[in-house]
Amino acid sequence: MLKTTKSIFGILILVSLSMIHAPAQAQRVDTQEWPKGRVVLTSGDTLSGPLAYHRTEDIVRVTLKDGSIQAFAPVNVASFTVSDGRFSQTFKPYMWNRGNDYSDYKAPAFFEQLNEGNYSLVKRETIVRRNMNTGPMYAGYGRYYDPYGYGNYSRYVEQVQELFYLHTPDNNIIALRKPKRDLEDIFAKKNKEMKAFISANKLDYDNARDLVLIVSHFNKISQ
């Protein structure tokens, strides 16, 4: 009876681990959902209802009052706004080369609008997979050491990574891979004033909220 109980317990552990690493989990991480949303189409029509945004597909889906679901690509959308009851977010499509700096081909893609102005700070999110296999470890450190490799399987965690961009007056999207260096290149003659503002307010280029303040101030002094 004891052996049977151990066998059942072992099976349950294996099933739980397989569920954790199932592909369906990646789909949930890759999708953002809100209870309230409003989509403004390029045709001028407006649709409201619970909304889901699929990052990888770059598709927005809205559930209408009759229960039907309509999906739209960036080319069909002027903007969409979502709310969780506390915070609102606005997304707009911009022409983008998908990060290929050596290509002239651009297509519309959704970006979250973080501020409005001559220069706009915008954001996309991507899913990154971090490998949790850091080599054999003993049970005392949280992982059982199997010298024969029978328990060898892939462990990973999927995380959302924020990527920031600047939408310029000439309708270009500039990737802020190194925000301090990239923005200082854009500040040009206003660089001294911007450095004084950033220092006085103790702002950090690697902080999203601070980046909004930095870009907003640059808009103000460059008018």
C-alpha cells in the first residue's frame, strides 16, 4: 500500500511539472487582458468591451456585447485604450522596421503611448525565456542532484521585457537600446539644459517613469 501511495505521489509531481512547462503557459504570458477597452478603427468606427492584446501576433481582440469577438491588426486600428479600473493605457500603431536598422521596409505595429508631444516615448513588450538549468545542485539548495541524468529536463521561466522607443517629429521610431546615450544624441544643443534638469531631479534613464519626465521636459524646452 505504501509503494502504491508513493507511485501515485510521483505521478502527480510529474503531471504538475509538465503543466508548468506546457506551451499554453507561454500563451498566457504573451497575452494582456483588460475588463474595459475601446478600439477606434481607421474607418472611424468605435468598438467597446473587454479587450485582449496578443503581443507576438500584434493583434487586438475585443469582445462585443453580443459575445462575438472581433480581431484587428495594426493596419486597421487608429488607437485602442484599455483600463483595469484604476489605470488607463493607450496604444497606437506606428510604422516600424521591426528593429532591423538595415532595412527600409516598415509596417504598422502597436506601441504603448507613454507621453504626448513633439517627441513621444513609446513602449513595446516582448517575452524572453530565461533558462533555469544552472547545473547539478544538491537537494539542500533546492534541486535534487541526479548523477545518472534520469531526471534531466528543461527548466525555464518566461518574463515580460520592456523595450522603449522614441517617436520623432519626422515619424521615425528610434530604439532606445541605451537610453542615456541615445537620448543625449537627440538632445544636441539642449544637452546642457537636460543634464541640469536630470541632475536636479535625480532622474534615472533606466527608470520608465523618469524617462517620461525626461522626454516631456525636452519637448517643453525644444519648442
